[in-house]
Amino acid sequence: MKTTLNAINALYPTPTVLAGAMVDGKPNFITIAHIGIVNHARPYLISLSSAKAHYTNKGIKANKAFSVNMPSENLVVETDYAGIVSGKTTDKSALFEVFYGQVENAPMIKKCPVNMECRLYDIYDTPTHDLFIGEIVQTHAEESVLTDGKIDLAKLKPLLFDMSSIKYWSVGQVVADCWKVGKQLK
Amino acid sequence: MKTTLNAINALYPTPTVLAGAMVDGKPNFITIAHIGIVNHARPYLISLSSAKAHYTNKGIKANKAFSVNMPSENLVVETDYAGIVSGKTTDKSALFEVFYGQVENAPMIKKCPVNMECRLYDIYDTPTHDLFIGEIVQTHAEESVLTDGKIDLAKLKPLLFDMSSIKYWSVGQVVADCWKVGKQLK
């Protein structure tokens, strides 16, 4: 039996990331789970949705650069904190030790096992949010979260966000092989 | 110790959805995990990235409507199948029993416990993909996946897609409360 829930977004869970940007010369971080994959081909484009009033937006616009850092479950306190205090009133520059890659002004978080440095490709404007579309320039990963050179979700343990429960969830187990399990219906 | 992986997209896992559209008068379905949340305010906008050559794109463009259906783990075979055969060569209209809501030409899948009917709001163009941005008009859910009237991920059991392993993963456990666990750093 189906019921209607009004026009709520049910497209969860999504990976929670820490977006990094330079704002007024200092690294700043904001927690975002309203992410997107814009295309799957060069240039690889991903998106972050950020309410227009957010402090970080100014830095991304000014420098045309940002980073996308993926925290593991053990960073849940710091990750959540970065999402509940604004850079307008709290200096978050010392919250994480940072490193830089090829993209200037895209501070990446050392403690996050996976980092993507992005050039701002475009901004898709909505009435309330800036959708920052970034071109991934380089991806960095801790060797401890790789298996055969590839990111292993069971080792990365990303934080999955869900708006219905307002909770972070873990990744579970492998269910099936993609592009394979469906062949039995052919 | 960090290593570089070139400019790969690491923004996974993402929820796997079955997008529904009418193409040449028949329901068609395509599996998409390159989803996005474009904003979180009215109008609620979500995105689906689909390579330009895909059969479904034509139907979304013609009718300016599509549906986003969330399969549970028990639909993994059908979900994967819809992603490996093209509507150009295989009639997928009988794969799922459908129902309709307020949006014309947005066929929704009965067997998927959660469905969003969307009006096409915009198409963001990339060199290789159409990014379909949809406005959620109504969300439908099986009562069996709700707890206190809200979607419960532990009951929904969405299929999470990961491009690194090319596997579907399950959702695990609750890690922490969002907008709360970080308060201890204040």
C-alpha cells in the first residue's frame, strides 16, 4: 500500500563530504551531502549544492577552486561540527591539517583518506542555492583505503547522510556485481 | 601515506535509481546512479546524468517528465538488467508494472517502495551527458518502508552503487546523529 509524502526528496543516502576552499586567505571547510555526479567522461564533473548564504561560497567564487574530502566514520564528530558552525563566526582553519596539490586555493584535509582537488567549472544557479560544478583535477587516497590500487569502500568507511532520519549511516556489505547480476534476465 | 589516482571520481556510493520515462508512447526504464541533489528548498530539484546516446533521454526531452524509482535490494537483478540493455533494442515496458500520479508521462514502478514523480525543470548540458534536473512534484512510498511516517533506510534497503568496485552495496548501521554529534567541539 502506497502513501504520498508530498514533494520530499528521497534521494538518499549520499556520501557526506567536507568541501574545502580558501576564504579571505584562510582555509575553510563545510560539510555537504547534497552532492552530484554531473557526468562520467573527461572532464569529470561533480557538484556540490550550497545555500547561497554560506560563507564558503564566496571563497569558491573568488578562487574558482575547491576540494572535496571524504571523511571516514572516525571523523564523524569533526565532520558534523564543520556543518553546524559557520566560517562567518568561527575560524575553522585550524580544524584540520591541510595539504595542497596542483590546484591553487583548494586546501585538502590530510586526515580524510580520499581527496579530490577541483577547478570550478561552472555554477548552476537556483533561487536558493549555488550548485558548484567542479572538474576533478587530481584524486588523492591513503594507501590504507585501497585494494589493488582502487578505493575500497569497506576500508574507506564513508559517512552516508540521510535527510529522513537526520543521521549518518555506514556502508554495509556487497549485494551483487553491477553490469553482471542482471544478465540472467537476458 | 597518500598516493594519486589521477582525476578519478571518488564520490561514491550513491543511491541506484530506476528512472522512468515514456519513449515513443511506451514506458521505459534506465538504471542511473549518477544522481545529484541540486537544492534543498522549493522547488526541490534533483538531477540524473545520462549519456547523450541513451534511449531514455529522447523521452524525457519530448515529455518534459520522468520518474525516479528507488529499488530495494530484492530488485537487484531487475535493476541491473535495466542498466545493461537499451530501450533501442529491447522493449523494457513490460519489465515493471507501473502507476501514474499527477505528472503525465512519468511512469512509476509499483515494485519500487519509493517513487518520485518529476517535471523536467532544466537540462544542464555537458559535452557527453545530459544532466536532467527534475522538480519533485510528489513522492510516493510503501507504508512498509516508513517509520513514524518517514522513509526508514533500514527498511527501504536501497542499492548503493560504487564505481571503484563496480558493485552494489547495502546500507549499514546508524553511525551518529547529524547536526548533533559535532556539538561536543563547540
